[in-house]
Amino acid sequence: MSGALAERVFVEKIGKVGFIDLHVHERRAFGIEDVANIPLFTPDLIELMYELIPVQQQDEVATAVTLTAYKPSNA
């Protein structure tokens, strides 16, 4: 699953469709340089991010979360 959701909202949505035993394995910060490699972010948007986001926050503009969960066969 991909998209931009708060982690709390993401976990709630996974639970609502029947997954249990959620375990977060890793959280990885993404900076502007990282998101610049994603086609969704145009060069103009990247430039705007550099202009608007304070320098001290540019290394952590998003977080990737790697997790596992189990969906029982009766769910």
C-alpha cells in the first residue's frame, strides 16, 4: 500500500479491514533529495519545497513505514 497518510490513520485502516498483529519493522525518514527521485514530485515542486521548508527540516519531510500484519482466514 502506498500513499500519504499519518501512521495512526494507516494502522487504523489496516485494522478495519481485518488485519491483526501489526508490527512496525522500520521507520525511514525521507528528505527532499529522496522524494525528488519519485516521479510524482515535479522539479518545480521540489524547488518550492526547498524554498518553503526550513533547512533543518529538509532531511525529514516524510517517513516510510515497513510493517507486517496477519489477516486471519475467517476475517
